[in-house]
Amino acid sequence: MIELKGCQELETKVIKEGLCSLCGACVGMCPYLMVYQGRIVLRDICTISQGRCTAFCPKISVDLESLSQEIFSAPYTWDELGMVQKVFMARSADATVRAKAQDAGVVTALTVFGLEQGFIDSAVLTLFKDKSLPKGVIASSRQKVLECTGSSYMGAPTIEAFNRATQDDGCKNIGVIGTPCQVLALARMRAAPAEMCKNMDRLKLVVGLFCTWALSYVDFAQFLEREVPGHIVKYDVPPHPANVLIAYTEKERIDIPLEKVLPFVKPACSMCSDLTAEFADISVGSGRREVLDWNTVIVRTERGMRLIDAAIKKGVIETRDIPDENLSRLKSASANKKKRALKNIIQKTGSPDNLLYLKTRAEMVKPFLEEWEREGIKDA
């Protein structure tokens, strides 16, 4: 059962507690909430005692077991990667897409293919320009999709654009590309009663992006103004052991040590247990190290598999087996993020019986807590 309460609870339990990830799920459906300089603000006192903002927030009363049953018809197990049908490496077969995309271009290729083949008619993407706050946009053409390639590594209220898309009669079959917190918010919407979230049947595809952390906009943007002169056209964070964030301007490449960047990570990220967007249809991340020009792809649902199979058949993406070492490293990184999240949550609450926004049975997380006590948390 979803708890329905007003946006004062959102402000008290999430925003003031530093748990807001700026996913955007609460924006675009309520006149009292808006995005201002990279954060959610309450514009006025809300008199509604029950609201969708708290029902859909990925940081209030999240029952992972119930959500998994709703989305996958299977229990949530706290396995490293969540629900998995297939894991492999892939890349766009179009060299021009690969050159423009963040990594190997799989997300871009699948989005364009989905639009062209009618799997979806609209795609909700994240667009960034230079050092500005990224925002959600609705794309329906290859050109618009290509404009949204790349990542700024800043938190973005992308789901606000999805809320707008569901109210647009021109958006009948919507795909969303989002980070784990955004994907979790969509899962909560999908599991909600129809009267709570209108037109959710229009959501036809969710592609999740692997995510370790996101940066707070205002402070990081001010930092960039000092560190990076000129217009930024692309960002990148190479795999460990590089330990840098790279900002590409129109004239040069600037390497920024991660130790200078990490202080700007949003506090909510330290209490997020999901590395691989576990409630997506398809999840995609970088290949890491020796396979940097390939993406890691996790297919989770039948509709995700249908898109992947069609893209392979049409020659839109190329695939290869994932090396055992890479799969093992991914599982380890994902498990470590879960452990770190639980550790940070318990340190905040002072008790393993209080996991803040997570509603889960103690026996589900007990193995993680015991392993954390025995071995500690390793770097991802």
C-alpha cells in the first residue's frame, strides 16, 4: 500500500534531510513544487493532506519487495545486479553515433532505433549545455536525441519532463532514459493505482544508466567557473585508476582530480543502494578498462529484450560476450554500493532497525550488514 501525504512531508523528510536526488518526480504535477538553482523548493504552504509527490518520491517509504513484485512479478533479493535476463557487451554500429555519444553509443542507438521503428514515439532525455543545470527534454527525432548525448554528472530533474509528456496528447508511447533514482521513481508511478498517475500506460520503455553519484549544481557550477575557462562541450570520468573528471572545451581538455570534485556529490547519493538502475527494462553502463569502447548492457524485461533483439537483427548494435572479469567487477561494485548505502543510512539513524526511506525486512539486508562487519567496504 502506498502512503499518501502532503509535500510538507517531502520537505521535512527528504529535502531538509539531504535525501533529495533531484530526480524531478515531484515537479510538473503540483503547483507548490518547483526546481530552483538545482534544488526542489516549496513555493507555498500546501493544504492537501495526501499527495503524489511523496507517493512517487524515491526517498520516502520505498518498499523494494513490493515494487519488484509489481514490476517483475518476482521478489526483490538484494542480489548484486537485481533482475537479470541477460548481460553482455554492446556498441552502436554507427561510428558517427559512437563518436558523439558518452561511451559506445548504445543508449543513443537504441533510442533512435526505438523512435524510428515505432517502439516509442517520444523519448524523455537529459540535456545539458556548458555549465548550466541539466534539464529533461522530450525528443521525437534523431537530431534531438543526438543533441542530448553525453553526461554532465550533475543531478537533473528529468522526470519533470516525463510528467509533462504524459499530459501531451502527442506522446502516446514514451521511453525514458534515466539514472537509478529516476528509474525508481518511475517504478513507483507504474506500481501506483491508475487514478493516482494518469496515462502511465503510455510508458513503454525505461532505459537505466549506471550511476555511482551525481553532483550538486550550484556549488559545482561555481567550481567549474573557476577551474574551466571557456565553453564545456563534454565531460567524462574514465574508469579507475584514472581518478579524474575530464572537461572538454572547444579548445582543450582539462583534467580535474576527483578529490576536488567529490565534495560536490549530492548527500543523497551516499544513501542510494542502486548502481545499475535495477527497475529499468534495460540498463546500460560503461565497459570499463580494457573494453572502454563497449557498453555493458543488462536486459531485465521481455519488452527490453524485444527492443534489443530487433536492434541486433537490424544491425543497429553490435554485441559480444562480457568478460568474466568485467562481470565480476561489476557485481562487486554494485554490492559495495549497497553496503555503503546501508552503512551510511545506519550511521545517520543510529540503528539498523531504521533504514530511513527503505522499507525492507531485516532478514533481507542482514547478510549485507554481516559481510560489512566482517570485511568492510571496498572501493568500487
